[in-house]
Amino acid sequence: MNKKLVKKIALIAGGTACLAIGTAAFAVISSGVGGIASQVTSNLASVAKLITAASYTAGLGFAVGAIVKFKAHKDNPAQVTIGMPIAMLFIGAALIFAPSVFLSAGSTLFGSSGTVAGASGVSGFGATKATANH
């Protein structure tokens, strides 16, 4: 047989096996619409943590990049304009403070019923607000 044909058959068989195993595992975990909804809700907390961590990491990356660009501007002002490092610094600051802004905006819009991700995990909007008053 042709090697390409064998490779394609193996890929199709492997993909089908993964699909079957994944479907069976998902069917065991979630029974009905309520089970699926609870599974999606529990996964959204992890997504919120991922977005928060990515925001902090990207903000620090932009801040470090701004420092490097400031140095490049000092070495050769004709090559690198001053606007580039300043813009990178503002973007970095915005990304670092975005989770805090989301916390304030969320408590303003939704009161204490919503949740937000932070450095320590997912917490309610009202929980942070209540501890700030004491």
C-alpha cells in the first residue's frame, strides 16, 4: 500500500477514536441540559482566570518593551520615535489595571451577583466591596 494512504487512514482512525472517547466521557459527565450548563459555568471561571493572567503578563511585557524602546530612542532618536515607547507604556499600564477596572465596572453594573477573576482566584463582586468597607 501507499505510505500516504496508510498515514491518512491512521489519522482518520485516530481522530475518530478521540472523538468517540471524548463524546463518551462528556456524556458521562453531563446528563442533560442542566449538566451541560453546570459544566460550561464551571469552565467559565477558569477562562476568567486565564484572561486575567494573560492581561497581567501582557501588561508586564509591554512595560518591559517600553523600557527597551526608550533605550533604543536614546541611542538613535531618528530610528525610534518617542511616541512608540510612550504608547507601549500606556498599553502596558492599561493591561495591568484592566482586572481592577473590570471589578469596579462589574460591581457597578451587576451589584453583588456577579463574579470576577483576580490574582487570588474568582470571587464575587460584592465580596471585595464588603471587605473594603470594614
